[in-house]
Amino acid sequence: MNDDQEDHMATPTGLGHSLELRDGDLVFEDGRPARISGLPNLAQALTLRVLTPLGGDRFATTYGLDVRDVFTRAASVRQAQDLLRLSLVRTLATDRRVREIRDIAVLDPPPGAGRRLWRFEVTIVAADGGQHTLPFGVEV
């Protein structure tokens, strides 16, 4: 079920519920798929959007993060960060549970990660009216 369609209205917070994933795999508790709801569900859904390349879902061709410009343009580090910020805004704003994107902070990569891993903290206002800061990693 696609979380940003009708299912997100099923919880009191408006942030939806879904099956829990960990490292891309379903989580099971007592032999049954585990469910998550609220902010953890929204964070999981937005992370999946960011980790999916734009066009990577053949049933939803506008779903996912577009990092082509970062690969194809000669750009300084600052320009690459700005391109990634713009792509994050476009990607995250397509989820109806995200009312506003307040800030996107670029974090230093972890030691030894090299220049291919970009880390961000994105502050959003969600459908529940709360302001939430979520971490994202983008590998280019």
C-alpha cells in the first residue's frame, strides 16, 4: 500500500501506518510483520523516497530523488550541495504529509566516508502540525 495515498489518513496524527522496514527488509515480531505509525512511519516513507532514484519505480515515475545534475554537471562542492538541497525539496514535498520544508542543513560526512556520502538534516512541518528534524544520507 502506498503510504501517501489514503492510508495516511487512518491514524489520528495523519502520519499514517505501514509495515516496518529495517535495512530494506521487513521486520517480524512473533511471526507477524511489524507495523509502525506516526512520525516513525513518515520518516521511513521519506527515507524510501530519498533512497529511490527518480524514475526507479516504474509504477510511479515521478517518485524518488533526482541526482542526475550532481553526476552530470561540473560543479563545486557548494553547487553540488545546492543541487542536492533542491532535489530533496522536490522529493520530500511530493509527500502530502509534508506541509512545509523549513531547513536543510548539510552535515559533515562521517570520518572515512569520502566525498560520495552527503548527510543532511531536514526540518519539516508535517500534517500533524509538528516540526520534525529528520536525518538523510545521499550517496552520489
